[in-house]
Amino acid sequence: MNARAPNAVINALTVDVEDYFQVSAFEPHMSRDAWDAQPRRVEANVDRILGMLAEHGARATFFTLGWLAERHPAMVRRIVDGGHELASHGHSHGRATDQRPVEFRADIRRAKAVLEEIGGCEVRGYRAPSFSIGPANRWAFDCIAEAGYRYSSSVYPIRHDHYGAPDAPRVPHEVAAGLVELPVATVRLWNANLPAGGGGYFRLLPYVLSRWSLARINEVEGRPAIFYFHPWELDPEQPRVRGLSAKARFRHYLNLDRTQPRLARLMRDFAWGRVDDVFACR
């Protein structure tokens, strides 16, 4: 049964299209030179997501790696043909914090060109891998604007050991000429920003916390939320990467079998659309 009210706030559902072996935490154990030798599972997982979206009448934004688009062009075209937004996750999944401006600029320009050629549509949005833009590299926003993107969703205003900018604004705000930053969802409690926008928190914590947080943003703050997940999070059968620490294994593999049913509940409980529609970035 659909629990949504007829006048429900439409939130933005986003998918970071990367494969299991491209996760930033795996970099010490999986070099980019080894990527082509790995069995790719992203296309089948994206097709599962597209099926779920169609079943629930939802739209989403797919922040897609150029590297994957080059190898799976039919997947990219199915995303576009399904009425979803095609956006950029960069080309090679390099964190902005690990790049010089010239390298970062080249990567995001290449990704935009690749995606637009394959998808046959304008690519308006960009999300930095691992939310790797913060106070120390605000120059990245200028690069994103210069590359022709209209919005960024590259900041998660929380405190985390791998990413996060806890003092960043929680709401959309202009970060460069013609460029707006659309942060992933958080709730403000006890003088801190708590994660509400998905990712590992959605898998590791009880579903009721995600539902409560999103409802609070919609009903108390009266605005839409941005939620994200990865295709590999629906894939408990993915190959295991060797040599990981216990912490990395816990974060990556726990509750993979629960993600798809939780996403189905999320799609029933809330209304979902594309970032460019929800935030009028067309």
C-alpha cells in the first residue's frame, strides 16, 4: 500500500553509478590498472534499479562514471530512455582532494563529453566521488562551472572519517558563478548534522531512521531531500575484494541483501523525481 499523501513533497533520488571494485575505500587493494580485468556487474544492477523505478512510477538522477559509460553505452541509453536524468560522476572516480585543478578539470570535462555523446542529452549535474569537495578545495566549484555544469551535488555536510564538510550549508546555495551546490540530505539535531541521505547509513541503520529523517525534512522544514545509493549495494553476490580491513568489510558488505527491499519501501513511502526537475536546474 502506498503511504504517500497526494500532495507529498517530491524528493530527489540519486544513483552513483560505479561498480563494486571502484569504491574509493578499495583503492589500496584495487588499482585502476586492474579495473578492466574485473567482472563488471554494474549493468545488471542498474537494470534492476530501472525496473524498480518503473514499477513505482519514480524518476531518478544517475551520476555516472565516464569510464563505465564508455564500456556500457547501452546501459546509459536505457537510463535516458527511461526518463531519468543522466549526470556526471567524473570519468575515472578520482577524488577531487587527490587532484590538482588541471587534472580535475580535464576529468570532469572528459566525463561530460563522453556522457553527452552516448546519452544524446545535455549533462547538467556533477557529483564528486566520495563527496570530496570541501573548504580546502573550493577551487573545484570554479572548475565545475567552467566545464559547463549547472549544479553540483558534491557536499555531504556531516562529519565522517573519509569525507564530509560539517560546517557547510545544509540547503541549496550558490558556490560559483552560475553554479549551485545541492547538498545530500541531513537533519539538524543536538547542534550537529546527522546523515539522512542514504549511502552506507541506509544499509547499516534501521530503515525507520531514514524514513523519520526524510519525513522531518519534508514536513518540518518543508523542502525536498536528496538521497543517494550505489548499484553495488543491491548485489549481495558481488565478488569479494581481498585484503580489506574489518572496518572496510563491515561498511561495504553488511546488509547488502536488505538494500533492495528497503529501497522498495522508500519508493512507496516518498515521492521521487530527478534532481534537475526537483530543484529546477533545467
